[in-house]
Amino acid sequence: MDAGRSRMSSLGRAGAVVVMGVVMGGCAAGIVTGVEEPVRPRAPVYVESLAVMPVTMETGSQGMGPEIVSELWTSLEARYPGLLIMDPDEVRVRLSETPAANEYAALMDAFDRTGVVESVRLERIASTLGVTHFLQLRGSYLRENFLDPYLWEDDLMREERQVLVVVARLWGTTGGGPLWEAVAKTRSETSEFGTERREPHELAADLMMSVVDRLPLVPVEGAGGR
């Protein structure tokens, strides 16, 4: 599945801060994963149907988009087997057949600029897709190699760092802002004599499982299957 393009600013202020903190904080080899929830509803969100919007990746990170979509879908199916879920490919097709595609892009751009959205526009998007809620993901992936000196020798040790950050938002048709928002990040650091290297799809699998575990969803009984 394809992932869209985006500027770094598309992650939002919280996402950008997380990227900097993960990249600059600490050099110990290993894996660190965490999820923060800037927005969390006081009560569970009852959902009849959910659309997973096409994932938007920062420029240069698009190759990681399909991995995120695949692992997100796997986690959603395992966690909510009875929930009606529309995949990003179908979402893209339905939006492309109507003016809603431009409206969705304008809606997200307006939220990035102002932090608020109009309920009537959310209702039009949901109506076009035929769902009650939709899940939006934006991400950034960094992979770099560098040389690190041994503490006890003059030699250099080759290391690799991978950083994956995803901002997830759950939207309904209520104006104002998302019903739920999470900033998830994982960092993997490996050396030629240290921990085993994690593949990108493994990082995506761990992170998407953590995101889905935090989703405050309660499927409405009898809403149907896929």
C-alpha cells in the first residue's frame, strides 16, 4: 500500500519534539519504545465502523509507509475481529471519486495550522466513506550509520540507529479536534559487537501493536464484520 508525502511539520509540534528527543537522547545500544497520549477521552469511544486513512510519511521516509500500514492492519484485525474496518486502499478509491479527497487534505491542513476542525467537514468525510470514525497516521523514519569510539581503545565501532515515530489520531464527527491522539516512538541502536539488528518491519510491528493497544475503541455489537 502506498504512503503519501508530507513535510516534517505534518507530524505536528509534538511529533517533531519527539523526533529530536529520540535522536539526540542517549547512545546506549538497545531498543526503546514508548507511547504518549496528548489527547485521551474520559470514556471509551463506541465505534460502528472505522476507516484507516492512507498513512502520510515525512519526505524521505515513504518506504516505511507500507510496513506501517501492514502491521497496523494486522494489529487491528487481531484486536477488533468483529469491527467493520475499511483499509487505506479502499479509502483512497472512494475519496478519489468525489471532491472529498481535496476536502480531507484541506481539513488536515487546517488542523495543523489552527488545531481545530469543523464538525460539518468531518461529517462529510465520514459520510463519503460510509463510516462513523476514521484513524489517521503520520510518521517519520530515520536510519543512519555512524562510528563510535570504544571507551577503552582508539579504535572505532560501527553502529546503526533507527528511529520510527508515528502520530495517530482517531476522529469522529464531533468538531474541535481528534477524539484521541497518541505519539508513539521506537529507537533501535545496534553495534557490530552488540545487540542484534532489528528489521524495519519488526520496529513497525512493535510500534503498531503498542498504538492499537492504546486505542480507546469499543466496537458496537452487531455493527457487522468485514
